[in-house]
Amino acid sequence: MYRIPFAVGNVLSWFVPGSARRKRFRGKVNVVLFRPYIARFIKRIYGERMRTLRFVRQRTLNRFVAVANDKYYVKILRNVTHQQICDFCELMDIVRKVVKVEMPVCIVDKKFPMYVCEKNSGTLLCSFDREYILANADKIGSQIRDFIKQLQSIDVDSIPNNERFIENIQKHHTAELPCSGCKRVLAHLDLNPSNLLVDDDMNIVSIIDWDTLSIANNPNTDWRVFVKQWDIKPKPFADTDWI
């Protein structure tokens, strides 16, 4: 059933000229079509009537993100099963015990491949003045290194349901090829300024958007992703191994 709204929105959007306009139109159509499902979800989980539902993004045809009542983020995944999302949330609970920054607490719908989480504290790094960010680049980079070390302290071979996790989640993401003598590690795989929430002193208080959490074959993967996706010019980090 959840595939029908995706299909309708995707088909109708092809009649809209322009890539940017097409994406906005698809998002607005999906807001209307998914609204009843999301409203029931919010009511059941938080006991609130959904007053507003705002489209956030839909970068691909298979993922839709919206925010309800200006505080609940809702993500619906088209080509992911309910079991896969449950496995993802189970792994998040393991990571949450080790990582010292705040992480979203995801609640999975019982039927839909959909989850909801409350807004995390902090302000998006990318919303600060560029010069202020560059002045604190070393501080930000140091915190990212610490975060990566915390994440990599988890032994991937001891993760419960390890084989199912690899089968369900790992195949959806592409990580680097194994390096000689490297151990497999957990990686966020999407460390960029729009996923880092900081306070006014540039302390990272929260990291969001964990959908790409996976097992990487190279310990340098997360640092290289961070450097590559750092879109605040000029790049203050050398594109080198972090270890």
C-alpha cells in the first residue's frame, strides 16, 4: 500500500518541467498522499493531533522526509522492508551507548517502512556564518575524529543478528574496498555540515541522518567522507587518512 503514494507522486512529477521544480512538486504531492498515514502514526506514538506537515526533502524517488508539528521528523523508505528498519534501529541502540553525542531516537511504524524521531538539540552547522565556521575548523575536525574513534570502538563481529544486519542493510550502501590488514568498522557514511548540530561555541552536540550507517571495510572511510562532503570553501582539511 505504501508504494502507491510514491508511484503516484513520481509519475505525476514527470509532467513538471525542470529538475528543481519536479522535486518540489513530487514532495508536495507526497505530503498530501502520505498525510493520513503520518497523522495516525503521530497520534498513536505521541498522542498528538497532527496540525502541520511540511515537506523537507526527497533526494531520490524512494525516500521521503517531512516534519510534523515542527518537531517530529518522519522518514518513509520505499525499497526497504519493515525488518530492515527494525534492524537499523536495533543497531542505533547499540551505537547510542558508545557515541557521546546526541542521536535521534527512532520509533518504527508497525506496518509501514517508516520511522519518526523528535528534533535533536543544537543548530545545523551549515546555518552558521562561513567565516565563523572556518575559524573553528580545527575544533570541528578534532571532534569528528573523536566521534569516529568512538564509533569504531564497537566490535562489528559481536553485533547481535550480525548476519541479518549485513544482508538487510549493508547491501544498500557502497563502502571502500578492504585495505591490507584493515579491520571492518561501523561508519556513519554521511558526515557533512547538514548532519552536524552544534552549539554557539561550535561544540558538536548531535549527529543526525543515520540511514547510511553500515559496515565499512576501511577505517579511513568516515574521515574521507567528511572531507569530501565538506562544502564550505575553502576546504580546511587535507584529504588524507585520519588515522
